[in-house]
Amino acid sequence: QVQLVESGGGLVQAGGSLRLSCAASISIFSIRTMGWYRQAPGQQRELVAHITSRRIVNYADSVKGRFTIARDNAKNTVYLQMSSLKPKDTAVYYCNLCPALETAWGHGTQVTVSS
């Protein structure tokens, strides 16, 4: 059974930074491609970044240059460093495998960026 617990969200002013963490209870974490997703009110969930087992990363155009995804396989944890935050980054942020495992969604962590 996969368990994913996100943390690190909060309220921040535009231009600020936050670091999200995702603790994963998942077998063979180190070989999994992991992703960070977000869902803004009234919108579909979208993939914002993913990292492969070989630490190859990819980002959505909307966050490229501002967000950095990283992983610590020893801790079964994936991170999302977010900088230069904008109000449009306001959303609930989730981690999951990539492609997502529908039964694995956690509660997410709320990120609110004020203007």
C-alpha cells in the first residue's frame, strides 16, 4: 500500500519561497519516478514537476526556472523548492508517482500566495 504525506505549505507573499516535502511509504522508492502535482480551485489537477530514478527532471512551463524538484532516496522523500511565487501558484500541492497512481493520492498541502 502506498502512502504519501505532503507538508510544508503555507501562506506566503508574492515573490516568496516555500519548500514542500513528501514522505513516501512505497516499496523500491529509489526506482520510482515521482511527481509534484497541484490543483487550484475550479481547475483540474496538473503535473508541475517530476524526477526520475536517475534524477532527470522535467517541469511545466508555468514553473520552469522557479521550482526545483529533488529527492532523497535514503529518506524516501521528494521535495519541491518553490521560489518567486506568484498568486497563480495558489493551489493544493500533491505528490504521487508519475504517472500518478489513483489510489495513492494524499491530502496534499495548501499553498496560498498573496499579492
